[in-house]
Amino acid sequence: MSHSVDAWAAPTAKAPLAPHNISRREPGEDDVRIEILFCGVCHSDIHQVRGEWGDAAFPMVPGHEILGRVTNVGSRVTKLKTGDIAGVGCFVDSCGTCDPCKRGREQFCIPGAAFTYNSTEMDRKTQTYGGYSKEIVVKERYTLKVPAGLDLAAAAPLLCAGITTYSPLREWKCAAGTRVGVVGLGGLGHMAVKIANAMGAEVTMLSQSRSKEADARRLGAHAFELTSEKGAFKKLAGRFDLLIDTISVPHDLDAHLDLLRTEGAMVVVGVPPTPYTLKAMSVIFGNKKLAGSMIGGIAETQEMLDFCAAKKIAADVEVIPIAKINEAYERMLKSDVRYRFVIDLARE
Ligand code: NAP
Ligand code: ZN
């Protein structure tokens, strides 16, 4: 049994998004049905609707920063009830029994998680559709409880931009006094600045956009460095314990690794479509660590939401109706985002 839901989809790679009807299942006993109120716009949505990451399934309904109101729950659901505000992030199911699933790293489920869109359910047949739609049906285990007190539009981006930056900051032990450099001030970057600041770090914003300096400081950066300026990299050599790299296009990893102190770590979270090059000496000299990080598991995402609520942190958002989505993509590609577009699904 299924029903039709209004959505917006890219019909083919690189085509503009347009209205489209999708089908959602009726909630089963473990499911919750969520009326989507807000959905954040992640740069991963752009990479995927443009087919930049390889195989992609069309028509594609993007969106994995989903926040909404529970309208129906199955008989075995205990965590959520009708009327609650719930979140859905980048995946909607996993096997639940493999080693990563048992360790709360469902995103690395060995048979393969069901990602929120551009993926299939665990039956490997039913295409998944994301949050640029009015409603979603998700197993309770893969939903998040959104704590009271957060502005709903501003909380939606926590489901991807929030957890993607919180997780490596925790993993690499960001704490009082850690010298953190955040590279790229977009959706992920601005959450990294806020969260690292709340963890007590000494935060430097590394941006190619001079116009973002005042914002960076307001968001919680203690210093701002313009990477497009001549001599910037030389001046900052050896400065940081930890770099969180959020840039969405290819760039010079060697130059960034030079900014780490001995044994410092750089965590790449941005996913440019083309490969990087790396000089071995950039990591060998100084025993430096070059790492990656992908979103976070359900328990860690809940921990991040509770942390953000306690610290009163959410995204700085520009709320748009879905009809402005193609324009929002064009602006993001020009680094013109302050600092996350969020779709209000109720607005025409
Ligand atoms: P975004 O809002 O578009 O921000 C990206 C930022 O990168 C820009 O605002 C800009 O900051 C910088 N940038 C853009 N073009 C640049 C260029 N030509 N040279 C130097 N810097 C440039 O994107 P986002 O949503 O934060 O996502 C960032 C990346 O993370 C994407 O590749 C996305 O797919 C990826 N991502 C990864 C994960 C994960 O789990 N690892 C999760 C979500 C997203 P400045 O103007 O300050 O330089
Ligand atoms: Zn994302």
C-alpha cells in the first residue's frame, strides 16, 4: 500500500528541479510518518543531482536535512508520538546487525545503508526519495528527536551539516584551547565554527571570500584568514592542531597540510568530484594525519542535537520556498550562501 506525495525532482542529471509526484509507503508497525516542515539544502544535493559522484538514480528527489511533525506512528513505535518534531538525516535504514551498525556507525553498514535519496531501501529495489517533498515515512530507529527550544528552520541543517562537523571535532578531541582551522565558510563550515567554539576551541576561519570576515567572527571564529591572499599560507605554517576542510571543489591539500603543527590532523569532509593529488612528504614530515569523516551514526546525531540545544546552536539560514531551489543552487556554486538555504515546504 502506498500513497502519492508532492515533491520536487531533477528528471535527469544537470536538469533543473521541477514538481514531481512520488509514492511513499503506508507506515508499517515500526514506521513513523512525518509531515516535512523544513529541509536544508546541502552541497551534496548539488553534486548528486548533477551526477558528479558517479552512478545516480533519476528522477532524483534530494534532501537529507529533514525536519517535520510526526503525523502517524506504527504500533511498535515508542520514541515518538503524533505531534512530536522529528528529524531525518542522510540515511533511513541499515542492516542493524553488522559490526558498524552494532557500533552505532550505521552509515558504514557493511551490506550498505539505505541512504535518504539517490539510493534504494534495503530490498535494493525501491528507490529512496529525500526531503524536497511534503512527507516521508521512516523506521523509527533512523529518526531523531528534535529537542525543544531550537528554531525549527535553523535546526534542519543540523541533520547533515551539524553532525558532519560535530563528529570529526569529537573524534579528534576538540576541547578548550585546541587550535582549530575551519576551511571554507558555507553550510558545513559555519556549523564547524559554531560547534568548535562551543567546545572551547580557538577557532580560525580560512576562507577565500573577504566579504565573510565579519560573519565569521560573529559566528564564533576568533580569527579570520583570507586564503586567496598572497603569502597567507606561509604566514600560517604550523599553526593548527586540527583542520576541518569543507571545500566542495578540488584544492591544494599539500598547502593546507603545511598549516598543521607536528602530529596535527586534517579532516577532509568536502567531496570534490575529481581526485586530489598529495605529496607524501606533506604527511611524512611532521607525522601529520590526513583523515576523512562521513556524517555520523544515529546515536551520535542525537548527541549532537542535544549538545546544540544545550548550547543554543543552530544554523544561520535563508528560508526559501521550493520554487527557488534552482536559484539557490546557482548561488551556492558562487559561494553566495549565508549560510544554509532551508526550504519551507509549506510556502508556495
Ligand atoms: P557550501 O555551503 O556550498 O560551502 C562550500 C564552501 O567552500 C563555500 O562557501 C566556500 O567557502 C568554499 N568554496 C567554494 N568554492 C570554492 C573555491 N573555488 N575555492 C575555494 N573555496 C571554495 O557546501 P556545504 O554544503 O558546506 O558542503 C561542502 C562539501 O562537503 C561538499 O562537497 C559536500 O558534498 C560535502 N559534504 C560532505 C559530508 C560528509 O559526510 N563528509 C556531508 C555533507 C556535505 P569560502 O567562500 O569561505 O571560501
Ligand atoms: Zn549533506
